Amino acid sequence: MGRSALSQSRQGPQCAQGPQNDKVLCHLPDCRGYKALGLSHIRTIMHRRNFFGLALATALPLTLPWRALAGEPDQTQTPATPQWPAPTANGAFDAWLGGFMARAVAAGWPQDLLARELGGLTPDPKVVSLDGRQPELSRPVGDYVRKTVSQDKIAAGQARMYSRTFWPAIEARFGVPREILIGIWGMETGFGAVMGNYDVVRSMATLAAEGRRQAWAEAQIFSALRIIASGQISRDQLRGSWAGAMGQTQFLPETYVTTAIDFDGDGRKDVWGSEADALASAANLLVKGGWRRGEPWAREVILAPGFDYGLSEGPVQLPATWSRAGASPAAALDWSAQEARTPASLILPSGWTGPAFLVFANHMAIRTYNNSTAYALGVGLLADAVAGRSSLATPWPLEPALSLSDRQKAQSLLGRLGYYAGDLDGVIGTRTRKALRQWQVSMGRPADGYLTPDLIFALEAAAWGMPSQPSPSLQAWP
Ligand SMILES: [Ca+2]
């Protein structure tokens, strides 16, 4: 799995993830549920400050962009008498809403806008319920990719490869190939089939009041208010997934404000109704996330017998260097000229028994959308399939899902063995994988850092001083 420092979210391994945030829950170890977040906001979520710090951090910086987009707020009115919303049955929600409106007024936001859009707002119980879901099982990456890169989706993507006139202009301007955008489009909404019908302002208010992601949700509300005030999109049109992702390519309000584009030239950034707008906006987001024109995203490799699996999630080096270490292209073709000059790192998303990939910088650009190795593999492999590139040489292994208690037990055992001192949160992130690799090295096992039921058994045996019983799959290792 990925090695981003952002991967070990405090929110645990659960995430809501495409093709539709509120429909499909996955809980991959490094998966995040919030689409298209900038790094600063991910950090904001993960390192929330106290309420008053938040009020300042959230309200003050919003004044300037608000002015730029919707005109100067009326600072001549006294902000002392905001229109308090009518009380609801939910005291916590009311307390949050009152505080939020007071801070917004103090920051210069027009009272009539706030009263019109937020007055009478109530929390959405469905959003509360979906946000509180804690899936027990973690879904193996291979299982996720197999189901998301389906024959139906490949065919639907291929039908869109040459039937849209906007592709050449988007590719020329942003340098993102159409198949990558088709991969995102298919993963996010099944090509616009399932965009979500939640009132985004209400959903974000519900999440803000719930408190766990208050700063993030409030930033989305301010952005949603800016969109409404711009006059381009009405409140009624501002619909999305329960987690706030909107339109064909699932943009959060904040990402919409900073990144959405009117590509078809009708004067509106319509990521719901205009495919050209939505896909150009997605390309713009990838470029902002570091997409490099002309470079590949990943290449499957075959690892020679005796390969040092400890190199996974390790060095970033040129493909020729990887070849010398025993990682060669899986297809018969050698590295392309572009691949040959692009540094890459090695990942083993489902351990040493599954497919191995060299991933290039563009892999991380895809993760701007959703910071998950599995998500980027889903998008990239769907793109490859749509473009007619060869399928995987090494199949995804069939493996059982690990329960939360299994994953916590593994962390506890690694701690008992002296390799792990982190939280027993069941999140198999970079720290846990590093500990697992160190223990694997000490045991002379393949050091892929990938947790399986076999390894939990072996950890248990080692921690309690019993002789290890290698399983059949481990005996098969050369
Ligand atoms: Ca437009």
C-alpha cells in the first residue's frame, strides 16, 4: 500500500470511496474518504485545533477570496445582531449553527445570504448514519480493483474514447490523456450515472456540527456559499454525495471554487451537466496535483527469484536501476523511452504473491483525488484497459478480508515482539508495515510488509514462544 505520511488517518481505516461516496464503502489501510483535498486541508483535518483557533483560522482567510468572487461584503453594518436560526431538536447542531453564523457575520459575510441559506437548517440523519459507519472488514486491494475495473466499465469507457469532441482540446491544454480522465469519471460516478442527490450545504453542516471534521466541513460550507453567491449555480442545483462530492467528477465545494473550469464556454462551471466542464476540471485538478505531461503512471513488473522485497515503498530510481535489481517489465516490451527516463518506486499492493508495480510521479497525482494506492490503481488500470493496454501478468491473489480485531492483534503482537510502538488502531499504515518488514527480515521471511492471516498466525507463534508453523503459501516461496 502507499506510503504517504497522510495515510494513517486518525479516523481509522474506514473510508467512503468512489464510484459513489455514499454507496460504496471501502476501508483500505491508507484510503481517505475526502476527495480532492489539498494537503493543507488534509493536515487541518488531522491536526484540528481548538474551537476558537478554528473560528479564527476558518473565518478570517475567507474574507479576501469572498470579495474577489462575489463583491465586497458590507462591512458598514454592525455584525452584532445576526439572524439566529430557529431552534431545532438537536441542541449540538443549533449550538454549532449559531456559532458558525456569528463567526461568518463577524468575518463580513452578508447576513441575508447566511439567513437565507442556513436559517432553519436541520441535521441530516442519513449523513450522520453514513458518517458513523465502521466497517468491520478491510477489503483487500485486489478484490477492490477486480470489482471496480469491470468489463462493463471498460466497455463504457471505450465507448467514450472517441465519441466526445472535447478530448483533443482537454489533452492539449492539460496534458492529461483522455483514458486517465475516463478512469476517474468511471470510478467516481460510473460516467455520470450516480452523482448523488444530497443537499451539499446541509450535509456539510451536519458534518461540521458533528465536530470530527469541523474545520474541513465549514470550509466546504463557505465555498458552497460562494458558489451560490456567484449566481452560476443555485442552491437547489448544489447536490452531491453525502460527503459533499459534486457532479460528474465529484468535486468538493472548495475544490470547485479553486479548480473547476468552464470549458464549453457557456459562462457556467457546470460540473453536473457539462461533461466538458467536469472532465477539464478533473484534468486541472490533476495538473495542480503534479501531473506531468507525457509521463506514465505505473508499469507492472516481474520480480526475479530472490528479489529483496524490502525495496518496496523504498527508493525512487530509474527503471534501468530497477532492472538491475531484478524488476523487469511484465509485458514483453522493454521500458518505453519515456519510462526509461522517469524515476519510479516499487509497490507490492497485495504483498509478494500479487502483482508488483513501478509507480511514477503521476501515480501520486491521481491520488490528489483520493489519497489511496487502491484508488490510484483502480483509475490507472481502468485507464490502461480502456486504452487497450495489456492486462496484468500476475493476477491479484484471492485473499480473505482482515477484521479490525485481526489487524489490532497484529499490531499488538508486533509491539510485544519489540517492533511496533504505535496506536493499536488497526490501521495498517506505513509504521505498521515498517514494523512488519523488520520482523519479516528477522525471521528470514519475504519482507513485503503485507499483513495476511498466515502472518498473524506466525506473529502469534513468535510472540508466545511457540514454534512457527509455516503455512502452505509460505512454503511455496522460492
Ligand atoms: Ca460551462
